[in-house]
Amino acid sequence: MQSSTQIPAGASNLIAPRDDLFSRRSARLEQLAAGQADAAWLSTLASLARHQQIAFSALANAPAESELKLIWQSTYRTLFAAMTGSPLVPDGAQPLDGKALDEAGEKCLKLAHGEIVADARDSQDYLVAAAMQVAWSAAESSPAALERVQTVAHKHCPECGCEPVGSIVLAGAGKAGLRYLECCLCATRWHAVRAHCTLCDEGSVVSYLGLEGGNPAVQAECCDHCHGYVKTCFQEKDPDVDPVADDLASLMLDVLVGQEGYSRASPNLFLAGVEPASHKA
């Protein structure tokens, strides 16, 4: 079988975050909110993504690793102010500062690396996650960031080491049918062979489950060897799919797949109750 590092000639092993990453995600969240039971929450996250884009675009240069903490904490304060009066930041709420902000950032990184279970999270955690996404995506958006990567392993982001939020199968000339995993933190995409479990590296034991009457562009790739699953988005069925947004709008799929005996193994920084793969037997 083709290894996860082999791709057709002319295709990219890595895809850097787009300059309009968050504005596209915001538009997708608004689109998905229509008719959803949790439309208000998705619209709130769409507003947050719009402010993420403003903060992202305001960064003149890709930050160095040594600058990430300063940038994400500054971005957090900007997002807190921008979202005041929303369900994320009710009037009268106070921003985190000092040790509390540092600890929230450490918690977010542990979640993104699959080291802790994503439970007992609140709106402050989501704002911190949004701010860290801005900083890390900006850091990995430059060509130089891609050039320093020597190898690509499918389980973790080759740029920042975090786990994927899910995968996306691309459409279009020269890339149709190629599957990429997308980092839950920096949004870098890296190639991974299709129909091959990205959790345990087993082949020929995966199947796809989707919701009857649901969005056909989002399915769960389930492994009968490790009994884990990762959601996969298909651009051919909907060119606007976004692994983060479409994941948030397809939580009933998680319920269905869980009832079939599979366990979710990919963190979404805007979800609670997700057990990372490293916690599974």
C-alpha cells in the first residue's frame, strides 16, 4: 500500500493555512447554522471567527516561536473585548490575566496535543483556543514554515505537533481525491492515504458512516481495528466544507457513531467531552 508520505507528482505534501482561513470558516458556520437546533451557538462561533480573521490579518509577519505567547495573549484580550455582550462574554465578565491566563493556555495546548480529556470547558477556554489558533496559524502560514519540515507522519501535525481535528478530501484539478488531515490548532494540512486508519495505521479495516438525511459531505471514517473514528469532509460533495465548522455542525453524527461502538479520537478546541486517542486503551 502507498505510504502516508507518498503523493502523486505535482501535489503538495503540506498545505499552509490560507490567509482567509477564519473568514471562510465564519461564512461556513453561518451557512451551517441555518435550520440547526444549535443555530445560536454556531452563529456566535461565526462571529468569533470573524474577529479571529481581523486579528490574523493584523499580524504583519509570521511570528517566531518565541513570540507566540505574547501574540496569543494579546489576541485573547482583543477577542474578549470584541465578543463582550455575546454568549461567550456576558456583560460584566472579566478577562483572565496572569497565572490564570497562562494556565488556560497550557490546558489548551495539552488538549490540542491529545494529552487531556476535553471536559469541564467554559467560554474562557474557547476564547483562549481562538486566540491560540490565530497565533499558531499565522506562525505556520509562511513558506519558510513548510520548508523546515523534514518528514510527515500522519498522526500529528508536522508543524506544531498537535492532533488533527479531522480530514478533508479535496476536489479540483491536480488534487481531486487527495486526503489531508487538518491540525486542530494551526490549520496546517498534511497528506494521508485514504481508506487507511490515521489512528492505528491499519489498512483495509475502515468504513464510512453518515447520517441518513444529514450532510453527505461529512462522514465518520471508522476503524474496526482500534475502534476509533475521525470525521472526513468531502469537497466534491460541498466545496465549502471546513473540518472545524462542519464538525461542530454534525454532532448527531458523533452520537450515531458512538452507538455503533466507535470512539472519537480527534479534538475540536470548541467542543467538550472528547477523549483524545492517547487516552484510549
